[in-house]
Amino acid sequence: MLNVNNLTQYYNRKIVDIDKAASIITALKSIDVVIGLCHGGFDLLHPGHIKHFESAKQQCDFLVVSVTDDPFVSSRKGDGRPIFTAKLRAYMIANLNSVMMVVISPYKTGVEIIDKLQPTLYIKGPDFINKATPGIEAERSAIQLVGGAMIYTRDEPLSTTSIITYIQDEMTKKKLLLVCDRDGTLIDDIGNIGKTDNWKELIKYRNDVISFLIKLQTKYRTTTIVVSNQSGVAKGLFDENRVKEINKYLAEELTKKGLRIDNWQYCPDIDKSHYESHKDKYNYNMAYIKEHTKRKPSKEMILDGLLELNRKWVEYDKIIMIGDTKDDMDTALHNYLYFVDAKGELNNIDI
């Protein structure tokens, strides 16, 4: 293919009117420059467009993009479209290095622009390869009539409509912070799981709770933090490494089930007052006996999780505590959270 970096004598600006574009293309084709044409609305310029143009440029010497004018985009896409005017869309595309000329098409379909510009190649995205609609068939015929060919890029398709749909559907969802207890909620509470090496064999999942959380994650924009009091560390039954090992294993297994956990927090400490009344019961590790701890019902583990995730309490429309004990309920009551009893009916709550 020819190097066309020095062919600027054929045009003064990237954005030109359609008659001038046709003249430039005729001149370039006379010296065997391969002209590629991409045509479309290209509303809300996004990475899919940019990659498409880059791939198209690899197939030709000189890439032209024709932008459908506003009335035709509106009649095809409906109210509120285009988001940007044709002039703005042309301006954005003209600033891409892969694009060498931009025109605003005054025609309803691509057939007329193909007939007017007569490119060597008419380049479409991969989603058009097997399409046989009247419109695409007419474009295939049009490019053949001017002695050109229709070819396709192979990049993963991404459409403006899908982005708009995502914004409408996803970005308007309520934002929930799900704070979930571990033992007795995500898994059965067998009492200090981790004190024996066969702990994996002892895990039984609370599938009703897991399904409930997956449902919330599907319906809302969620952040999910697991918080658990792990007094077994202070009691000397296992160490913090065992807690981390269990949490990592649970994270992997829950992911397989379709549940996303964004952050895991635990408190290995015991309040000194509790220790004083139970000190003869266990071989306590005194490093974990504290005047003040982050144990539930404190909200400090929740705050630690948010800090690690770079999130803030005030970002959420609602904060929900899911648990099975009085500590879990008190965490909700003391911190003005919505409480869901993991032992009760999960699916009939009004978020």
C-alpha cells in the first residue's frame, strides 16, 4: 500500500463537504491509492468505534468516514438521538489519527454515499458479516456496482445503543452496601471452624442466603463486605492465618456459585471484660485481649472494608446487614442499618 502522509495537497482540512470529498477520492484513486470508507451514525464515540477505525485503516491507504446527518439518525434511532450533532460527531472522528477525511452524509442510507464517493473498500464491523437485511444487501450491491468490495473488521463489537441501555438500566439502579456475617449466615455455624485441619470438609453453605445475595447483586448496584467476629484466635484455637485461609477458600467457592464478595473483614480480638469473666475456659492469647475491639456490633470492620475499597458510607442508598445473631442485629440497630435475618424469610423483604 502507498504512503499517503504527503498527500495533503488534495485537501485542506479533514472535514470536507461531500462534493470535495468525491473529488479528492477520484484524484487519489487515479494514483492507485486504496480508499476505505466507514459509514454510520457514530453517535457517542466510544472505544468500539476507535478500534473499528484503526482496524479499517490497516486495510487501506486512505480511510474516509462518512457520518449520517442528524435527521436520519433521529428517524432510525428514535427520540433523544443523536446525542451529539453531526458536526460534533465529525469533529471527534476527525481528531483520530487513523481517519484521514470525514464527511457528513446528507443521505438516508449508505447506498447513496457509496455511489457518490465510490471507495475501493466499504468497511463494516464483524456484526454485519452474516447480516442479510435489505439495507445491508443494498450496500453490498452498491459497492460492487462502483467496482469496490465490502470487507469486515474482526474486532469485538460494541454499540452505542448497548452503552446507552447499560447507563439507563445499570446506572439508575439503587446502590446498596451489603454487610454480611459469615458463620451462621453464609455457612453453617459449627463453632470456631478452623480449629481442626479438616475444616473444609465441615463447611455447609447456606444456599438460601447465597441465592438471596445473588438476587440483590443482580437487581441492584452492590458492594458486599463480609464481617465476622473470630474470637477463636484470641482463644488460642487457631491463628489469623487460618482465618485468612478460610476466607480465601470461601471467596473462591462463592465465586463459583455466582456470588461476588468485594471485601472480607474479621476481628480476632476479645474485649477485656469478656476475658475476665471467661479466662479459665480457654488458653487465651493475651495479644488479642483488648480494652477496645472492632467486634460487632461496632461498625469499625465495615468502615475498614469501605476504606480498603475506596468507598464511602454516604454513597449508598441503603445499607443492609444480613446476619443470624444478636451481634448482627445490634450492628444494624446501633448504626441505623436495615437488618435481614438470615434465619427468616429472605425473599419477601422490601428494599
